Amino acid sequence: MEISNQNRSKQIKRTFNLIGIFIVIVGLTFLWLKNDIAFFIAAGIFAAYIGLAQFANLCYLNFSTSNGKVIIRYYRITSILKREYESIEFPQQFLLNFQIEKSMGFSDLKIAIKTKRGIAEYPSISLSAMSKAEIEQISQALTEIKRNNK
């Protein structure tokens, strides 16, 4: 099974960039008109917009359960400086537990696996850019794997 939010990620990135460009153009217009107060307000709005985008931590995510492995590849959609690709890969029989946490309108996936040294927990992965149906599919796939491991 493979689940990806590629199309939705492209739409989010495009919207993020267009709104950012609009705010910058408005700010530059106020600067050109020598309206300093409006320029600083636009600059503050732009800074808050970037800050909120970073706080939301929207991620492109590709989830796959083929060949007896769970593979999750993701990166931040609204990264300003660079794109840091992350990947989680482990055999399905190592899945010990998973949890999808929801808080303030955002969803995060936490995964725990069993290793030779004990239990390992991966850092949480943001599912905020995924639809409810895609999150449900991931939950069902991981529940099925967890059920088969018992």
C-alpha cells in the first residue's frame, strides 16, 4: 500500500509562495510610496506569516508498506532555507506501537519499534498536510501490521 500527499503538497506550496509574494509586493509598494508605518506593518505580517508556516510544520509524506517493510519519506513543504529529506524504514514485524496525536488542529504520527537493544521511538512526523482520509488509511495500515505482529 502506498499513500502520498504529493498533489496536496504542491497546492499548499504554491499557495504559500503566492501569498508570500503578495505580502512582499504590498510591503514594497508602501516602501515606494514612503509610507513607513504601513511598510513596517506589512513586514510584521510577513514575519508572522513565515513564523506560522514554520510552526505548522506541513510535510510532504510518502508512506509505503511494500516488500515487508514500512517506509516513510517526508520533508517540510514550507521550508525557507533548504529541504531536509527524512526517511524512516523498518521491517513490518518490528512495529511495536504507533499513535496519531491531534492537537490544535494538527496531527502527528509517533512510531515505536522493537530492536535488539529495546524499544526505539522515532521523532514525530507531522501529518497536518494530509487529508483525513489519508490519515485514516495510514492508521488502518499500521493497525493491520500491528495486529499481524501479535
